Amino acid sequence: MSAFQITVMYSPAPRVVHERVLSLDTGVTVLQALQRSGLLVECPEIDLSQSEVFTVCIWGKKTTPNHVLRDLDRIEICRPLTVDPKVARRERFQKQGTSRAGLFSKRRDGAKPGY
């Protein structure tokens, strides 16, 4: 059996990232890699049986726990969103005001708003 490397990532909170680099043998599944990483023990809030709460991805694409890994795969344990991204962007825009955001920040003299 040949060995290869994978990375396991989990972020329990904003700006907090747990990263593990593992050397594994071929034929290892996502679930086996997560168990060997120690993250399931270190972070007991991760419950992979609740697929609506936690999602497992490889390079951002959703996968199943019995997916066989390849060299240089990155497993990501995704937690649920606390705020809808569209709502967060809208709130940031309102907080900044129209004078400093996006298209409205660089306006030519005499131009209509937004151009």
C-alpha cells in the first residue's frame, strides 16, 4: 500500500480553524480519515449523523462519509450558516452607507447616481 497526504479542516467559529495533515494508506474513506484526525474527539459538537447540521466536503464539494480519498484531498467539515449571506451583505451595505460602497463610491462629476 502506498501512502498519501490529506488535510482535514474544521472551523468551529469565525477566525478559528483546526487543520490536520495526515499521511494515510490508499483505500481510506472520509469517515476513517476523520476518526484518525482526532477532530471528532476534540470537537464533540461534530455529529456527522445530522447531515442537515454538518456537511462534509472535499475541496468545497459535498461528499459522503464512505467516499474513498485520493492524494492531496482536503476534507472540510462545514458548520451551518448563522446568517444568510444575502442578508449579511445587505446589512453591511446599509451600515457603510452609499457613499463608500461599490458602484457609488467612485462617481464622476455630473454623472447620475450609480454610474
